[in-house]
Amino acid sequence: MTPLEIRFLGGAHEVGRAAIAVKSGKTQVLLDYGVMLNHEPGFPMHIPPKEVDAVILTHSHLDHSGAIPIFYIHGKKTLYANKLTLELSQLLISDFIHLSSYYLPFEYLELESMMRSSKHVDFNVEQKFGDITFQLLNAGHIPGSAQILIEAEGKRLLYTGDFNTTDTRLLEGAKMECSDLDAVIIESTYADEEHTNRLELEKRFVDGLTEVVEKGGTALVPAFGVGRSQEIACVLAAHHFEYPTVLDGMCREAARIMMSYKQFLQDPQLFTKALHSVDWVQGWRDRRKAIKKPGVIISTAGMLKGGPAAFYISKIGKKAHNAVFLVSYQIPGTPGRELLEKGVCVIDGKVRKVKAQVEHFDFSSHCDASDLKEVVKKLSGKPKVYVVHGAEGNCKRFAKWIGKEAGLEAVAPKTGDTLKV
């Protein structure tokens, strides 16, 4: 029997540009093909499109989906994902093309071709392609997010993508019930950190916002457009937060898309209530109004790199009775991380000290260290474990822990490595 070949094209020892090629005797599929969003986009290693038979996408975030249109420049490949993931990817990639001030190897035309070549796959339904059978399983990360279970050459391989086993207001956590695995590719974003208990975190967050608003301040909550901003709206609805709240940026369109796919949500009623209890910003008039009255503004971008949030912070940041509550991961070098570490931000074109109160609430949509360890301990079979999607030494650290504490063979592959199962 031919071994399964796994080639790591990106996302090794880094968070971003996730890309993995899996090759059986007759078929080669690509699991994700994302971009790294630094000052200019970084792409995964090149793989000749003619060698790729199909692409399977775990979820819509650009670090997993952003480079897929490359495969539609001179041809067509079937792209497998669920409909919600496909629509959200179209929204994010289209925005990525629109905002790119540098050359991208594809345009809207390739994105359209990608959408036309896509095929919807429901969770837990087996799909056959060539000599590979696969299914998508709930990953609990963002609406529509999936893990990929592949069966080929008598082997079973699980790729977790980004996943979360904890239930949130928006989503049900991943169940992790696969049996007899030969290999697991697992993320390690938070392999060295614990998250605060979810309910405690929500209470602190809502209490903090209430305090700011009751003292006459405006609180800006910069949040990722897909997932985090809708989660925050659900948290406020669940805690019966009754002060004026507005939603601005791409999260509005993402929320509209999610409304059509309520089967992916933990509590569709809460989601509907949350979206009806916030005001949707329609343009500049609404924006100027929002900063003048006490209330909460949920807006993209989550790391303050553009989006309406960049406008809001330049106004809200000037006054001490206002607040900025960061609820998303802040990549080093982003304006959000600068704000968190140095208390500064660009206001009126200059880097200035922010007078508003700044706090960080860790509403993560990834497993923390305890969750990751728990998952590994419960793995069925004696799978080889490949650790990816972690920065600052996390991949290596977690692989070492797995070898020592879980007694499984574990490695943190480098970009370009090909490993056989």
C-alpha cells in the first residue's frame, strides 16, 4: 500500500498562510491555502496547479482561504466547503482584493471562477474524490468552520484547522469523536496560554461596558468581521445589555450572510435577538452620531488595521471617560498590539498617547493549552501528531509535550517538509 504523503506548504511555526497538500496513490488534495497578513501579504509555498486535483477549505478566515483564487487563473479545481464558509470567503477575499495596495496574483475574475467551481459539503457527510474519502466535522471556531477527516490508502488523517472545544454564545464547541486515527495535524495557537472562564469573562466585559456608558462614555469594541463581532453582539444580548449599541464595518454583511445559515449557530434565537437589538451603521452620518453619545460601538477591524475602527479610535481615544475594549488576538506589529503594549495609536495622523481606558478581553475562538492537551490525551489509535499554526515556539513546545506526556510520536514540521504516514 502506498503511504499517504503530507506536505506542509505554510502555517508551520507561524500563524498564517495555512496550506497542506495530502497525496494518495492517485489523488492530491490541498487543505486550505491562506495568506499571511503582514505589511504585504505572504503566500504559502508554490505548488503547480496541475498537480492539485481539488481544494478543501476548513473556514473563511484569510489566513486559511486568502490564496485559493491562485488555482483559478488558468483552470478550474473543485473547491469543497460548506455554503456558509464559501459565502464568507467570497466576502473576505473580495475585501482583500479591494484593499490591496500591492500586486496580487489574482483579481475578482479568479474569485468568481473559484465560487463557480465550489461544491457544498454538509457536516458529517462522506464525500469521495478520486481514491480519497473525506468529511467535514464541526470545528467550533467561527460559523461554518470545519475539521477535515481524510481516509485514503487505508489510513485515517484528521486536520483540525482552527478549532475550539468550548461552547460559546455563537457556536457549539468541537466534539472530537474520531476513532482509530493514523495521523493528526493540530493547531497550537494558544499552546502556552489559558483562557479565562467564559462566563466570568463575559460578566467582566459587560460590567466594564456598563460602567463606561453610565459615566457618559463611549466604548469602542474593535472585533474581527467574521465570528468575533457577532459573538460580542450575542454576549450583550444574553446579558440583557440595554444601552445603545451600533455595529459597523464588514461584520454587518457577514452577519447578514450568517442569518441565512442558522443551522450552523448554537442559538439562532439569541443570534436574531442580538442583531435586532443593535443599530446598523449606514454611513458617515451614523458614524459621527455614534461617537457623540454614550454607548457601545462594535466595529472592524479587530486589530485596528483600517476599517471604521481606525476612524473611531482617533475620536474616542482622545477622551479619558471613553474606553477601547480589545476582544481579538493582536498580532505583534499591528496598531492593536501597539495600543495594548504602549498605549499609543495614530490620532489625526500622528502617533499619540490614548487617553481612553484600554483593556483586553480574551474572547478566543481557539482551544487554550488545557483544551489542546485534553484533546491529544483522548486521541483514539496511536496517531502521529503534526503540530502547526503556532507562533513564537508554540509548535515545537507543544510537540515536545505530546511526545513526553501523551506518549505519541509528535513533530513540528518546517515549511517544505514532506512526511509519510
